[in-house]
Amino acid sequence: MSKVIIDDVAARAGVSIKTVSRVMNNEPNVSERTRDRVLSAARELNYRPSLSARGLAGSRSYLIGLLYDNPSPAYLAEVQAGLLEACEASHYSLALHPCHHEDPGMPAAVSAALAQARLDGLIITPPVCNVPALMAAVEERGVPYAVISDEAGPSGIAVTIDESAAMRDLTEHVIGLGHTRIGFIAGHPDHKGAARRRDGFETAMKAHGLAIDPAMVVQGYFDFESGRHGARDLLSRTNPPSAIIAANDDMAAGALQVAHDKGLHIPTDLVIVGFDDSPLSRQVWPPLTTVRQPVADMAREAAARVIARLTGAAEPDNPANLAFPHELRLRQSSLGDT
Amino acid sequence: MSKVIIDDVAARAGVSIKTVSRVMNNEPNVSERTRDRVLSAARELNYRPSLSARGLAGSRSYLIGLLYDNPSPAYLAEVQAGLLEACEASHYSLALHPCHHEDPGMPAAVSAALAQARLDGLIITPPVCNVPALMAAVEERGVPYAVISDEAGPSGIAVTIDESAAMRDLTEHVIGLGHTRIGFIAGHPDHKGAARRRDGFETAMKAHGLAIDPAMVVQGYFDFESGRHGARDLLSRTNPPSAIIAANDDMAAGALQVAHDKGLHIPTDLVIVGFDDSPLSRQVWPPLTTVRQPVADMAREAAARVIARLTGAAEPDNPANLAFPHELRLRQSSLGDT
DNA sequence: GCTTCGATTGACAGCGCTGTCAGAAGATGG
DNA sequence: CCATCTTCTGACAGCGCTGTCAATCGAAGC
């Protein structure tokens, strides 16, 4: 039981190893009876094909790479969970490739790693997928890939939510509460999603006839600390906002902390809302109104699509760009106790 | 540049492929001159040995597996970061293996996966490393492994902090603040660490002549929601505590939320402290006093030790069980504004 | 009944690398 | 200078699997 190889299965099923191989790879032209015999032999022996041998002999490595640059742990965990689900379903494995998106040598390094590990596919999260040089390198290598973003290269798959629309909805919720002076803490300038969210905010403001005061928009970097800075800036203005929209939950939590320090009561003195529906948004006090994006689902779908492309499965009708629904999560940071 | 194999390097360096192999594996008995020639040839060609071929030909797969059961995202991310550092330094890769520690079939499944992927080593986090059947299976397979816990099997490596001492320190800090009626929200009963922390709490209480009122100790499960439940229970007692110690930060954050809902001011009405120094502990309000354990360092060391064992490097003198230092992080949830 | 063709199966040659072992090249000593 | 080690290097045989291609089988067609 410790080291079952294909020959054992072949012997037990009374067929050649090639036939076992066919069955294990779901190849056509195997009679139903043979297939069953092989499958039960494999099951009884608890046989699992060796990934190394498969990788070496075939062209495939059965490895999907995840390219990321220290996003928030919660986001990373959710992405991984989604990817792993899809991978396990198809007997693929996931290889982690953290990297630094600002490092100019990164695309080359990734390219080399791709060659070494013979990764079959790649999943790329923001902000890495917003680095043109990297995307060019990936395209050039011809590896099937998906980005968790709204724009892939010509051969890529993109899964995303409509971040602009989501932020528009969120902003309209705040506007609907009666606020007119609304502060905005923008996301990391290297993330395309951050720009989309900002667009959504501005669109909603304009649609409701509200001017966008430049003093009410501050630069953030998607991390907690930048949320604190942003909120301190906004609240120290001569005419501070009555509501703050942060481009993600971490920054909103930072804003919340600053507000508490200043003795402001949320949401009566100040409304604060975030974006992402991260665990943090539920764990701070008061819980943050935010927008949920189904990250795990998106990741699962991204991996599934890439794997489908790999296995030559028929491409679904849907376009390569597919959008997932977002959902407003109204909580006490905008609504008060209920 | 896309597919450099060992023969190319051998040709360029004017040696046999075996010699290239020796150099790539840092084997002894290669002259300095030859080694240099091979190394520069490899560098110029941007050669990376194929993992599949290495895995197939040699006994090694250059893969370290991480066995975990949905711990908090922050913990997972930190562990992964530490492991990846060690792996990259030695050209190993990390394979993720989430599992369910209560699933009776899990040990067998892991054993099978071990055989399939030919994992060279294993890193196991709590609570998976507290499942005897699993640990028995791992021991039986003879794979070098490390647990991030204080107790490994005969052949394993254990890296940990002294959780009991850490909780003792934390408890003494709270006692030192003048509290005598202290509530405790215990951790998940399947985690050995949870028991250690509880021991530490009780030891400190006894050492200071404080009785442990059973009504002041509630069961938690290390998650936010159980922290809420626990705190609600504790605070609804006829004689509620003036301080709550949670066995981790997530639960402390839950307790904090309940306290806020009840209108209690932290820390004047109630002191709340956590454990782990997770990002969350800094992001709630007020920030939580907690205990830092250097998870990333521990993980890195765990992986480094396992890899050292794999490469036959001399075992360091230190025992297989090695303890890292912990550190009290005093913040406003116990100290108030300063 | 015998040919024909598609469906099914197997023999065989690697994939790129490492382990083994024998051979070549230096180093050492008398 | 030659014998004796030691150090270094290379030839060769797989590792477990898949791709190719040829062989076999069975059913349909004449």
C-alpha cells in the first residue's frame, strides 16, 4: 500500500499499463468493461499516479501556479480555497508563487519558474496581473491563465465582479442615507480594481448631483495603516465629511479606529463603509457595511476554466471575461443598531 | 530560452550531464574549476532542472507538504510565508493540503496523497497534528516532518512557543492590573495548545492565590463567533468578570464586540486581552493586549529543519523540540489611552 | 465465409534527471 | 620513476508514466 505503481494495477486488472494510463486519463476508446476492471483495481490498490512521472512523460505537470503579491491574508486564503477546490476536482495541484509586483526582475523570474516547474496554468491576482511586463511574459510563454481582474490579455480568462457598479451601489446607499459630504479613501494606485472603485464612487456622486471635492478624496494603499492616515486627513479638514467610503475593509477598519479615537460615534457622528466583506468587516465594532464579492467562487471558476482549457474540454459559451454578482452587506457602521 | 535541458548545459560546459547533475545538487567531488564552468553555463542558459525529472529519477520530489485545517487566514498566511522562505532558499516547493481534522478517513487520504505526490517532507499545523491516527500514519510512512506544536512523534520535529508560560505572563499582566475576577474563554478542545494556554491561566491564578471559579471559564472554539458567545455568557453571570482573557485574538475580538454592544467602555469597565498578536488584534478598537508568537519564524525553522534532514545536513545540536520566545504586546484594551 | 473498417489494446521508445559503478586524472610516497 | 591512493568524471540503466504506432478483435458488408 505504500508504493503502488501502474504495473501493479495493470497486473491486477489483467491489462497493459497503457490501458491503465488511458483509463486514468479518461481517454476515449476503452471498453466499458475494461474501464471498470481497471478502476476497481486502482481503487483496491489505492493507486495514485505519480505526478513526477506524468509530468516528465507527458507534456503536462498537473500543476497550476498562483501568482500573488501579499494581498490581505483573508483574500489570499479565500482565493486559495477556491482554487484548491477546482484543482482537487481535476487532480491538479496548486503551486504558490508569491512575488513583488514592483520588482522589475519579477517577470523574468516568473518566466524562469514557469519553465522549471512546467506549470500548466497560471492564476494571477491583482496587483500582479496589472503589471504589463509580467502579462506580456505570460502571454509569450503561451500558458493558459486567468486573472482575478476585469482585463486579461488576448489569450487569458478574466473573472471579476463589476467593481465600478459595486462601488456605485455602495455610494448610492450612503447618499441615500442623506449624506452629501462624503470622503473617499482610494485603493492602491497599482491596482486596476482601485481605479474602478473610484470611478464607481465618482459616477454615483455625479449621478446624484454631488460635487466631488478633491479634499474629500485621499490616496490609500489598501492596508489598515493607510486607512488610518486617510481618515485622519479627511477628519482634520475644516469641513470634514459625514461619511467615509473606503475602497476596502482594511482601510475602513483603520478609519473606524481613528474615529473611535476621536470619540466619534459610529454611525451617528460618522458613517464608515468598506468593500470586500472580509472577515474583518464583521469583527470590528460596529460591523462595517460593505460589498461582498464571491472571491472563492471566482477563484474556483478561474481555475476550472484554465483546467478546462488544459484538458481541451469544450469552451463554455460564455465569453472569456465573466462577471460575478456583488452584493451589498448593510451593517451597523451605516445603519446603526436595529 | 524556453526549454533548456541538462544536455545543453553539459554541452556548453564541455562536461557530461552527470557532472552537471552533481553541480546542481551540490554534491562533493567536483573540482572547483569544473563547478564554475558548469555554473556559468547554467546561468547563461538560464537553466532550471525539471522538477518532474528530478522527482522521478531521484527519490526526492522537492516538495514539502503543508497539512492544515482551516486555521485563521492570518495564521495560515504567516505560516505559508515562513515555509515559502525556507523552501525557496533550498529550491523546494510547497504543496498545500487542507484537510478536516475530525474526518476519520483523513489519515488514510493523507497517506495516499503522500504516496502520490511523493512529498519529501511534511509540515503539520494544529489541530491536525493533534490527531493521533494521522500522526501514526505519518510516522509509519517515515516521512520527515515537523509540527507547529509542542509535541511531535519520535521521529518528528516540534517548533512552538511555551504557550503555558505565555498565557501565564498574560494572566499575570491582568492580575497585576488589580483584577481578581477574571473570565477565561478557552480554545478549541481539539487543540493541544488550547489546553496549554488554559494551564497557564490556571497556574497564574493559583500562584496569585486567586480561586478559579468554574463559572468564569467558558468553552470557545478559537473563532470569532465563539468569542461572542463566551463573552455573552460571562457577562450575564450575576457576578461578571472585570477582565476577560480569550485564548486567541479572534475570540477576544468577539468579546470586544459584545462588550461594545453592551455599552461597556474598554478597558475601564472591562479589560479584554487576546493571544497571537494577529493583525486583527491591532485592527479592532481599542487594540488588544495580546501575546506575540513568531509564527513565520517558527514555520521557517520547521521547514528548514525538515529540509536539513532531507539533505542529510548535520543535525543542529539543538533538540528536536525547539521553543521560540513569546512576547507580551501591551495595548489599549488593557492599558487605556496613554 | 471472407474482406473491410472502426474500436480497442499493447509493445516500445523515450521524457530529463539521478544512482551506480567503473574508469581517468591527480596526488602521494618510496 | 612507478605503485598506491584519492579525487574527479562519465557511461549506462532506469525512475513511472505517456505518445506513437502497430496489432488485435469484433461486427458489418458482400
